[in-house]
Amino acid sequence: MSISIKPDAKDPMSTVCIYLGSEAAGKWLFIVDNADNTGFALLSSRGLRAYLPESETGLVILTTRSPDVALSVADEAEYLEEMGTEEATDLLEKHLGSRTHPSQDPETTTRLLRELTCLPLAITQAAAYLNRNRHVSLTRYLELLRGTEQDMTSLLSREFADITRYRGSQNAIAATWIVSFDQIQDMDPEAASLLTFISCIEPKDIPRSILPSFDSDEKLDHAIGTLCGYSFLAYQEASGMYDMHRLVHVATRVWLRKHGRAVLADADAIRRLGAIFPDWHGGDYQVWRTYYPHVFRLLDRSETSELNERYDLCFQVGTCLHTERRSKITVLYLEPVSRWVSQHLEDKDDRRLAVGHWLGSAYYHVQRMQERVVHIKRRTLDENNQHRISSEGELGRAYLVGGRTREAIEIFVKTIAVNKAVFHEWDISLLSPEYYLAKAYLETHKTKEAIKILEHVVEIAIMTIDRTLAG
């Protein structure tokens, strides 16, 4: 087929369309692949459909991840389901070539394919990585995927050769998704905001109520539809929750860092959760437990942030946790708030007094729980038993943070004496109780005793490091 287009033609696409609609064109198949740009498909003066040829002897196939594009150009659409495990296994075997076939380790293969959501590009990229690094097994690759965010980011960002894709196209799955994220940003800002928010929280079991509020529910539904259309978000009918796959979640963080927006995204998410997280006196236990995983992930991710609203959220979460008698984890979220208010608020400030009240109550409950544990172990275990010694050490630390310094000192002195009967004087096992004893001495103004102990602790630490380096 030869189509003559003049160099100065103002609308060459129309020329192609007219020719394919004529009898001279004969039989043809016209493929429009990855038609995801709604700006061209919907917002141009004529729209994409005006450029698609029509003929009884021709067939047009258009692929898109945008429901808006599909509905604008086609009278009917076929929605492709996810690749099944059997098909995905065949694809992996095909690309691994001469390597050990996945069929020889079906359990690991299934776990890997589930982690990759049976996505063809992800499978192809995994096979390319394994072929290039032949010492890496399927199990090891799976460990890297399930490892740190840094490892996952590195794997997802690796480019690989793929002759089945267009020349010049990006083959790293992260890069491919980032292109899609940019498209979503341009065509549906609300969907981009939703994608950004979800990247800051836990990607599983996301309730609708936690999502950002737009001008109307319809806009939120439209944004959700956009992300579901790209398979970046999935609705779980059984639970009524939404899920984002972990790989997409990590790729979104890569995208945000690429544009320098990760810190701002965390700050916006903190403000959102701070605005909707129920107060402790409401007793909304089910809501708390639904929100907890998302709040925990966000607060842990942003632990270096000095944003005022972050400490407000820590306080909200801490008081709810304490209401549920989860005192140990309560302390983890209230202690940073206590340090912040002591630096920024006056001694008699109501907020500072409230934080002190809640934290003191949490310390008290932690002490009571630990006292019960130690009491039982003192009745059932020998004083040289390491489980008993460990529990007594925890009780000593609870006394120390709760202001019962003298009782803490008694426990640390006894713990150190028992440990010295079991371990050598220079054993590293003595470091922790000696450090806390020195800290207790400092609080009771026994500075000389504290310095002597700390010098010994430092000496043991240096010896341990030297031995490690020598080994």
C-alpha cells in the first residue's frame, strides 16, 4: 500500500483516512496502539474518531487504558482481563530461554507472578534481569521485590532490550508507568491527586472515606474510574475497600520524587488524615482500626518532618490507642509529641499539660503490664534466666521514663550483677543495662558514677567494633 502525502499538506491524517475509506485501498488492518491521550481523543477540534477510516474491507483496532477514549471512539469495547497464571508462566518460560524453567519450581513461580500481578511488561522485565544476572534465582528476585523500597525501585527502573516494543519506547516498568502518571496529571488532575495521596498511605484495604474530598462525589468517582481504567487501583467488592498494587505504589513514589513533590505529598496527606481521624472520646473503634494502618505508614514515612500538623496527628492517634489500652505503641506516638511541646509551648499551656497527662497514663499502664510479667517470671524462672533478666531490664526502662528513677537504678544494678556472674566483664551483653544505669545516675545528679560507667560502655563498644573489622 502506497499513500502519497504532499509535504505541505495541512492535515495528513485526513489524507490517510480518506484513502483507506476508498475502494482503492483494498483490504487493510489499521491499529492505533496506546491511545491514552484524552487531550487528543476528546479535546481536539475534531476528535480522534474523525480520523479513523471506515470501510467494509478494513478493520480498526484501538487499544487504550482510558475508558473515556474507548467510549468516545468505539461503538463497543472489549475489556481485557488480567493475564492468568498459566499464561503468565508460559510468558516467563519463553523469555527465560535456556535458564531453569519455572515449571521446576512452581510454588516460587506462582508467588513471583502474583507479586508482578501477571503484568506482561513486569514479567518480561523480570526475565531480562534474570537472564542478565544468571546467578540470581527466582527466589532471590522475589526477595528483592519484597525487600526495601530502594531495592524495588532499582528493579522497576532497570531498562532492558525488548524487540517486541516500539523503537525508542521505555522498557523499564517504572519509566512506563511514570509516562502514564504524567498523562493522568495532564488529563485528570483529581485522579493525579488521588494517586498521590494513596502513595503516602498503606496500599491495601483503603476505605473510600479516607480519600481526598473533591468538589463533589461525582468528581471522586470519576478520579477512581480513571485509576481503575489504568489498573492502578482495584475495587474489592467483598470488603468495599480499594487496593493499589505494591509495585504501582512504589512507582508512584518514584514519580513524586522525580518531580520533587514527595515531601509536599506527605504533608498534604498528614493534613487530610488529621482532619478526618476521629477524636478519642468518640469511641469509633472500627473507624480507628480501619485508619490505623494508613496513619502508621504515613507517620513512619514522615518521621523526620517537623510539620506541626504531624504532631497533632500523632497526638490524636496516641490518645485513641491508649483508649484501647495499647499502651506500648501509644508511647511511641506520644513521646515525640511530648518533646515537641516542651520545645514550643509554655509549661502551663493546656495542650502541653494534656500531652503530659496522656503520656504519663501510658507510662503507668506500661509499667503495670511489665510489673505483672516480671512478677510471674520471678516466681517461675531462675534469676540467671535470660528471659527473666530481659523482662526486668524492660521494667527498669519503664520506671526510668515514668520518673521512678530510684526503682530503675535498683533493677539495673541487680541486672548488671547477675549478668557479670554469667558473662565476662567485657561482654557486649552488659552494654544496655549499663547505659541505662548511667542515664539513671545522670537524672539523680550522680555524674561521676555515670561518667565512669559510660567510659566502660564506650570502651566495650570500641573493642567490639575493632574485633568485627578485624574479622
